[in-house]
Amino acid sequence: MMQVKRVRNWGMEHQVPKDPLERLTKADVDSDYEIADDLGVQADYLHRVGFMY
């Protein structure tokens, strides 16, 4: 089970790196959906990554 969590975290960190995520959240965007679209991921995935960070 612990290995699954590490793999999931690794995938999230490489799919949505923290620096671009922080840059986009500080930018003037209207919604999480716009950020998710800019990063090329779905909004629910973006929310999971946000909770991880």
C-alpha cells in the first residue's frame, strides 16, 4: 500500500510540478478549471494534487 502512495505522489509531482501550479494560482484566473486546462489535466486531478502539496 505504501508503494502505491509513493507512485501516486511521484506521478502527481511530475504531471503537475509545484512551481507552475503556484505561478498559475497567483495569476489572475477565474477558476480551477482554467488552471487545469492550462496544465492539461482534469480539475478533479488538480484538486488531488493541490491537497498533496
